[in-house]
Amino acid sequence: MASTVTCACLILAVFLFISSTMPCEAQLSSTFYDNTCPKALSTIQTATRSAVSRERRMAASLIRLHFHDCFVQGCDASILLDDTPSILGEKTAPNNAGSVRGYEVIDDIKSKVENVCPGVVSCADILAVVARDASVAVGGPSWTVKLGRRDSTTASLSLTDANLPKFIDGLGRLTFLFREKGLSERDMVALSGSHTIGQARCVTFRGRIHNNASDIDAGFASTGKRKCSLAIGSDDEKIAPLDLVTPNSFDNNYFKNLIQKKGLLQSDQILFSGGSTDSIVTEYSKSPSTFKNDFAAAMVRMGDIEPITGSQGQMRKLCSVVN
């Protein structure tokens, strides 16, 4: 009897030890701030709408900011951190420098939220909510944002280069990067559909419009050449809409463009180039509701990428600086 009790005690002790050493993963919840900051979501929504009304293009930039954050270290607001002597961050990485925008909008929204409830709402959660509200502001879908992320105390330039898709990537590389984050090919195509709004710099599409390849419409290439010359350096920062038809409205024209060989970036057109994603592009081109539903679902899944929760990380007072 004594040995049985001793054995039971040992098993319990081992269980308690394992439980105490295993990381505690708090669950994200859409009601996370209901009691601690009930005005958080309405404050963010009002400020986001205001930013997009001032500049329609900002909607695309804010959605992209959330995407570029989540793909590097998870959805932890690491992209917002300025460089310091100890942090070589993500803002200056080639995929971000000169192209990622909206930092000042997030800073403004963070300030407004801090005025309502200081030290409660994370910058990572603000990025997630802003992306949803920016989509809605330009006619895109809405979704229920799960909340409870905390902010990282680090950032990584090297991880940015390794994890973010590039405008010259092929289908295999793109699929690999998304699958590494737990996202399917269908998620990838749906999320790429955010390029139905926004602009791209000449430096990202120069090669495509000037290469005289068979996967680009001649008239579309000619239009692009008038804005983006072949001379490197001269027009690098000039911009063109990713969707020439309805660049300020969230619709499914992006996919119709791909079928017509009018994808501005090579990484866009590769989604309809005889490969495994052709059928998804065709489906979305015919059904805007299917695209919007899948986009919303993919954004929720993307928001689940490696969040910092519980007692990990911190709640930054300023999104660009570690407390």
C-alpha cells in the first residue's frame, strides 16, 4: 500500500514539474479587451477610417504592414521597432525599406488608444485590427479579429530577408514560404488578392514590363513602360497601381487581370502561369464572394502566426520603441 502511494506521489510530482516547465500558451480571443478597454476597437476603427479617407492608398499599406509583420517572428509588431545599437530591425530590410508605409498611422492610433486605456492594448493587436478596418474602408470583407497578442522586444533584419516573399519569386518559392507559416496555396492566392488595391514601385516591376516575355499583355507592358523606363535609377520610386481597372476598390479584378496577363509584379502573374494555382485564380475571377470569404478566413489564419501571449513580451507604450 505504501509503495502504491509513493508511486502515485512520484507520478504527480513528475506531472507538476512538466506542467510548470512547459510554456503556457494563452488563447487569442475576440473579447480580450471587452472588460479592460471596451472602447479600443471603436477607437481604432474611427482612426483607421480617417487615415484611409485622407489617402485611399493607405488601406493597402496598412494591410501589407500586418502581413509583413506576421511573416517575420510572428504577429508581434516587430516590424514597428526602430533600429537601436542592439536591434538591427526590419524597417531597413530590402523588402521593407522605401516600400512599407503607414508607420505614422499606427503611431497615431496607438496614441489615441493609450489616451482611452493606457498600457492595455498591444501594438501587435492594433496592427491586426487596423488591417481588418482598412479592408472594410475600401469595400473589402470584414472578419472577427482574435486579440490578446503582446509585443516583441526584438526584431530581425535577417529573418525579414529569409521569410518575406520577393517580387521575383517563383511559384515554388512562394508556396514554400506560405506553407512554412501554416498557410495553404489557397490562402496564398487569396492573400495575394490584396493587390487589388495599392501601388508598386517601378523598381519592382521594371524587369517584367521590359522583358518582352510571353506572359505579359503587350498593351499593358507599353502602358507600364511610359511610367517606368528601363534606365535603372531614373524612375525607381515612381509608382503604378497594382490593379489598373479599380485600384482603390477591394474587388476581384486582380484575378481577372492575371488571366489577361496583366499582373504588374512577376510574383503576381506567376499565380496564373500554367501551374497549380491557376484553378484558384480562375475561381476567384468568377466569384468575388468566394474570394472575399477566403481572404477573410486567410487573414484570420495569418493573424494566428506565432503570437506572443501570456506573460511573454510586453505592452509597448510607443510602438517604435521597446519599453
